[in-house]
Amino acid sequence: MLAPMASRGTRTKTKPAAKKAANKATKTSPKKASRRPKPTASNGAAAAPATADERDRLAPVKARPSRSQRSGDAARVAEIDAVCNAWADIVAERVAADQTFADLVEQYNMQPPRDLRGLILWDALQAAEAHVSLITSVLAEHLDGRVGDPLTILTDLRSRQRRIAAVYAVNSFLAVLNQMSAEKPKWLNMEFVDARFAVLALAHQTLIYALDAARVDSPPDLTEQIIEATQDPAVWVWRRMPEKGTDTLAACAATAAFFRSLGASVMTSTDEVAELYAAHSASLA
């Protein structure tokens, strides 16, 4: 049997509800299309919002501290500068002492002179070795492993060097004064010129060691200053006394006069020189 035919003039219509649903599926609202998708994590899950700590960490920062901060740190910067300068002085002095000693060893081994020059060179070699040993002993005493306070090390080194300077200078003037009469400031024997000038030459060189240790600038030729120091009246006040030990005090007075003539700020009084000399003697006991 045939299906019944639809009547003329009629047609099948889509239901309104189904049409609206189809239109909604095919069309997108411009407002919704402009929305960005939510950020997702690497695993596809939505990313958590940034915390306050993360926002603070990513806030803009300055490349350098402000002027007020830099001025507030001035004391700390000065302390750092002092530490660096102290280490620089220690290292420079140690390197220079090692180099001086090495140069003198090489010079002596080449061909040591057989006259007074050889004696002076040997004396310089001994002084250079003693300088290296002094720096090394100070460092060994103050370094705990590889750690040490450079300011304390440098202060102790300078203190010991002043004592060494006093010993060098006093012993030099003791040798010079022993070549003079005990009654007046004249050479004991004018006939033995070589012995007199040999003592004077050695005293000249040893006083250079003393000036270097005391960090006092001096002219290259100290002969005039040495002779004038031996003529100081205070020297001969002690020199003429018969008591034991006054010769050393006379040399201390000559040392003080010598340092005063060079405009030094240290070792300018007999008492100061004698105290340094005695302190070094006590440190060896």
C-alpha cells in the first residue's frame, strides 16, 4: 500500500527549539570569541595564580644601591680598604725581601770579593736573610692555617722592625765610638786609616738597614750625619762615665741624634732607643 501523500501546499518545518540550538552551535558571540584561553600548566591543568612572594621577587630592582645606602656603608668600606692595604703592604714587603735576598745570593756566588767589599756584601746578605726570617716568623705566629688579621700582623711586624732598627743603629755607633778616645770625640788612632774607614763603612751600611727597618727616608751618603751624631754632647756625657753599660747608652744617644738629624719621627730620644734595644734583647732571652 502506498503511503499517504501530503496535501498540496504543506511542508515539513523544523521545530523552533531545535533550530535555536543549531544556530547557537554554529554561531559564536564576538564577545566570547575575544576572550583569551585560561593559562594551563605543562600537564594541561590550569596554572595557579601568582603568589605575593612571586610578585615581590619579580618586581623591578635597581642596578646599584642608592646614594644614602652607599654613604651609610662608608665605615665598612673604610675597614675593607684598610684590610686590603695591610695585606698589600705585607705581600709587597715579603716579595721584595725574597727578591733582595735572591739577588744578593746570586751576586755573592758569582765572585765574592776578597777585600772590604766582600765583607760588606756578606753583611748585606746576612741582613737580607734576617729580614725574610723576620717577616716569616711574624706570619707564622699570627696565621691560623690560612686565616689571619692583616692589621694585627702589620702592627706586630712594624713593632719588631723598630726594635731591629734600634739594635742595628746602636751596634753601629758602638763600633764607631770604640774607634774613638774615651775622653774626647776623636779617632783613637789616625795612623790605621783602613781600620777606621772599614768600621765607618760597615756602620754606614748597617745604619741603612736600620733606616729601612724604621721606614725612614735618608740620603744616599750618611757619612756626615754619622760623624755629627758621634759629636753630640749627650753621647760624651755617657761616654765619660766609668760605670758598666754606659757605652751602650752613649751609642743610644748617638742613635737618637742621628735619627733627629734626618727629621725622623721615631727613635729620636735616648730613652726610646734604649727601651727598643732592651725589648729586643728580652725577646731573645
